[in-house]
Amino acid sequence: RARELSMWMTDRRYMYLSPGDVAYRLELISKVQGPESAVNYWKGLSIQVKNSHCYGSLLKCYAEAKSVDEAEKLLAEMQDLGMMRSYPYNVMMKLYWETGQVERVHAMYRTMEESGIKPDVFSINILLTVLAAAGNFDGIEEIIKKVDPKIVNWHSHAIVARAFMEAGQQGKALRAIQESEKQIGRKDERVAYGFLLSMFADLGMSSEADRVWNVYKSKVPACNSMYMCRITALLKMNDIDGAEKAFGEWESRYVHHDIHLTNLLLNAYCAKGLMEKAEALLDEAIAKGRTPHRSTWYSLASGFFQDGQVSKAVDMTRKALACASSRWEPDLTNVLMSLEHFMEQKNVEAAEEMASLLRNLVPLTRDVYHILLQTYVHAGQPVSDLLDRMKKDGFEADEETDKIIAGICQ
């Protein structure tokens, strides 16, 4: 829509096409029609509008398409034209990182420094990300000490904190978290405080997590995504009571409810075998007009299977498959356990119904077919049609199949 409006206005001379407009349009064309269309559009432009911003946008198009060779050619052209600043270096560093060329990330950063171009926060954050992935903690600390403190932001320290946390260096992680909090600006508050909540939960520092939550709420009205962060953090620390309190607070404040928040608490109940609470939570949500998600039913199914309530688990599995879209690829554990239940009951009709629901989402597997075969055999039903369907789906009979047909597989 944005691209169409832009084209319509300039094609009819309602708007002068500035270099900034060209840069914006290049990125729109690349996203909608692909990089080749953006290049063709670029070729038809006059030299007057091809400034550094436009070149930068085309470079970004190549980078997003992972076209390393084309990006490097354009970068060389920009160097010849004297258009180099931190942005093209950042784009190339990110491209090299995403294509697994780590050494070239470092080489590009060195070239930028040698050319007298000061790195910006994006340059630093890309470099820190690369160093963190390599576990190069000396390099990380060197960069943090060397760089102008005014350049780095909360995310820079967050990258460092996560790296130290994953390496088990909790003391250094904590110091980086504290530095990160000092750098939080107004536009970053939601994401940044969400990060802090997660990190303090990982450290098991419940009092600090509580403090961060209260600081956040004092600055910005809490939204659904932040309540998800809050509840997730509490559950990480096994604080079910706290999670229930946060969930109740969220419910009391919001008209537009999100079933994903309900799922967070429901999943926790199921994991701990608190199935009565899980059922009550879902019943309450439905009573308030909310529609359960496929994952809601599937989580309940897993909980009921673990709790030994097989009939309820099978019913929940069926509901999950029935309300799912074709884009969902479920873990088959609940399906296979449901089919085994039908096999024990010799219920061919129910087994076929579930297999049909599953087929609407993903191709049937050999394991699914084998349990169907066992159901047919146990029920004394002919299996020739089922074997034909199995063959059409690419599964030739194997030794296990033959055993099932012979009725000797337990």
C-alpha cells in the first residue's frame, strides 16, 4: 500500500521526488517485489537524486537479500564517490555476520577505524554480538573500555550481560545489567525493562525483578507484552502465587484480553500437575468470551496425559487439531498417545477421525500409520485399503508393518 501510494503521487507529479523519497521507495520495492526490481528502479534514476542515502538504501537491499558480491561492488563504488560513513560499514558488518564470515566483520570494523570514521552504537553492537557468540570475553571488555561511553546504549550492555550469563559469570553479568539499566531511554523502556525482568529472573533475584517491574509501571502504562514478560519472569522463579497475582492485575486492567497470557499460567499449572486449576482457568476464560488457541488445548492434553486422565487428554488433543490452521506442525506425542488409546479400545472410527484431522495439518508419518494398522488388526478390520493409502504416502511395508499385520506386535 505504501509503495503504491508513493508511486501514484510522484507519477502524477503531485509530489517532488527527493533523494529521501527515492531511498524510501527503494526499500519498499525491494521488500514487495524483490531486490531485482529495486535494482531496475535504481538504474532508471537520474544521477542528481543518487546521493549517499540512496546508495545506502540500495546497499541495504543487497544485504537483506544476502547478495554479498553485489553489496561489495556497490560498497566499492560508494568508496570511490567519497560516500563512506558508519552506515555502509554497519550494513556490511551485519551482512558478513549473517553469512557466517566472522573474520570479515572484524576486518570491516578495522577498516572503518583506519579510515578515520567513528563507529556508532550500531557498529559497536554488531561487534559485541560477534564477540559474544565467539565467547571472546577479553575482546568484549576491551571494546567496552575503549569505546566512548556516549556511544553505547542499554542494548550494548545487554549483549554483554547475556554473554556473561550464558558463560556462568554471574557477577560480571550483574554489573553489565546494572550498566544497561542506567542507559535506558524513554523510547526503549518497554523492550529494555522486559530484558531486565528476564535477566533478574535468570539470576533468581526476585526482589530486583519486583523493583524493575515497579519502576517500569511508574514510567509507562503496562501493556500485554510487558505482563507476559512479568508473568514469564515469575514462573522462571517458580513463583506461581506471584504469577497468579500479576495475571489477576492484568485481567482487572485490560478490556482486550490476550489468550497467550492465559496460556502462560495454564502451562505452568499443567507442568505442575495442577489440572483442576488449569481447567478452572480455561473455563473462566471461555465464560468471558475468549477463544482458546490450539496450543491451549494441546497444553491441557499434555497435562491430562501426565496426570493419567487419558479420556480428557484425548478430547483436548482432538480439539487442538480441529481448531488449528494448516500452518501448525504439532508435536506428535499427544496424537500418538491418543491413537494408542483408540487402539486399546479397538475404535477404528475415532482413530481415523484423528488421523484425518492431523492430515489437514501435516502428512501422516509411518508411526501414525503403524498405530492405525494396529487398531485395524485389533478390531478385526481389513487393512488392504489402509496399506494402499500408506503406500501412496511413500511408506512401503517394512518388517514392523508385517509384524502388525500378522497380529503379533504388542
